[in-house]
Amino acid sequence: MPTAAGKSFGRGPVHVALLLPLSGDPNLAGVGQSLANASELAIQFVETNPNIGENITVVLKDTGASTAGATQAAQQALGEGASLILGPLRADQVTAVGQVAKSAGVPVIGFSNNSGAASPGVYLLNVLPESEVKRSMGYAKKLGKKAFAGIFPTTDFGRIQEGAFRQAGADLGLNVRAVYNFSSEAEARNVVTQIVPMLQSGQIDTIFIPDRATAPSFANLLNEAGIAPGKVQFVGSADWDGDPSVLNTTTLAGAIFPAVDDAGYNALLPEYQSKFGSAPHKLATVAYTATILANAGSLANGTPRYDRAQLTLPAGFNGRDGVFRFLADGRSEYALVIKQVAIGSASVAEAAKL
């Protein structure tokens, strides 16, 4: 194997490249460094566990903040004999890396949560909108909810969530009665005016409001319009998790939303803090999981290495955050908990499952 440029950890024979933004945009670089640290901790876990074979060496590559930087890092990694690429973080970079890697027949496990970056051979290890919305809507259906509406901002986030909502409705056989969009406070108030008669007459019993910035306002406006708490089931997105304004809005009490199980992050936290002196980014568990997965003997030592059929086994894999699986089209499904808002906090209403 050619000598690889970049910091490396692990002593195994199989070369795995880890592509992350470590320079350029300081916020992005901070996340990248946290993921790199988590990968290093995963290798440390492998090295100190006598029951796990040391199959890989991870070589860290800086993508910077650009697609050109990501492409260059991928080309360098492939030239050095990488059998698998982990990362990068952003969708545009994952797409660019995927194009380079596909021509070399090397799979990619990217960390973007934008489903558009997924394709056969380019897998996304993150919570995707389709996965989270299907989980929360499925839970609402289980609660006996019958008629759904969605309210979405006219932003990229809103459009992605609306697409996921429509998809979940079709997949789960839900009665989706209405979809609303807004781009200003006046439009938001107009949505409330339209939806109130449908709530009062029982035509709608569940409202999906994924945008955490405006969810409290909608709950308050509906309350002011005479919709009593408990009359409607609010459903949020994974983006709600840990947001103080959502948790402290009394009119959102009883609302549900999907979230990554905190147990994996909480288990990683003390070990990470003692080694690196700070708390890891929330995505650190994803890099940890990807590294452990890359080290799995069935994948690293298979013929071919990291075979698509093995990567997309329906049973999936058990990661730091729980169970996940890759689909043939590159998207993933991630086990999520359902949390319910109580005033000032949120408790787990249903344990993690796909």
C-alpha cells in the first residue's frame, strides 16, 4: 500500500479514508474535528478490546469547505489505496466524492442528512428526513390519529420536510387532508385562519409542524383562536430535540417528535471529554459508528471489500445510536425514539426502533 498523507489511527491492513472539513469555515471545521476525534476513540476501543480484530487503518483527510477540496481529498485517498471512504459532511461534498469513488469502484459512507446526496454505492449514515417523519407519523397513527395536516416554511428545510411528509403519508396510508406553506407572519396567520374550522369540526386531528423556530408561534396562535390544548396532536421534527423555546412553550405540551436515542452520546461523552477536554458535537456518534462498521471483519475482509450486498443487509447494524440499515439506493433508516414535550423538558414516549 502506498504511504498515506494525513494523520492516521489504527494498525489494520485495510486502508479506510476519513474525509472531513478541518479548515476553512470555522464552524464546519469544529464539527469536522469532533467527528475525527470520535473516529479516533472508536479505533482506541477496537485496540483495547481483545475480542475485536484490528482490521483497518483510518487516514484522515481535510476537505476544507469546498467541493474541489473534497474531490482532491478523495482522489488522493483512492491513489493511496483506500478501500472505503467515510465522510464527508456536507451534501455537495458527498456528491462530489461519490462521483470520484464510483469510477474507482469504492463505496462511500457519507455523513450528510440530505437524501439527494445518496445513490447506489454512496450511503448516508445520518438521520434522513424520510426516516424521521415516517417514524413520528407512524407513532401518531398508532395513537389512533386519523387526519393529518402539515405546515411548512418556504425554505429548503421546509421543502425537504414537506416531501418527507407526503412520502410518509403515502407509505403509511395516512389521510393527509391539507398541506400549507408560509413565508411571512401574515401568511402564517392566514394558515391558522384556514385550519381552525377544520380542527373545530374534527376534519383534522394532527398537525405536523417541523420548523422549530415557528412551531411555538403556531401553537400559541391556535390556542388564541380557541383550539384548546389536547384538541390537536402536534408532531415536530428531529430538529426540535433540545430546543429550549419548544420545550418551554406551554401550548406545545403533549407534542411528539422523533430523536436520536441520547444513550449513545451520553456513553461517549465522559470518554471524549477526558481525552479531548470538551464535549463532542452531536454528530460524533455517527463517525464513531462508521469507524466501528468499517472495522467489521465481514466487510473489511470480504471479497470484494465492503461489498454492497453486505452493506445493505436488511437486518442492518447496531451502531452507537442504535440500529440502522442502508438501503440499496444509498439512503439509510435509523432507529429513533419518540419524545413527548412536557413543560421545560421532553421524555421518551417510545424506545428507539426503525
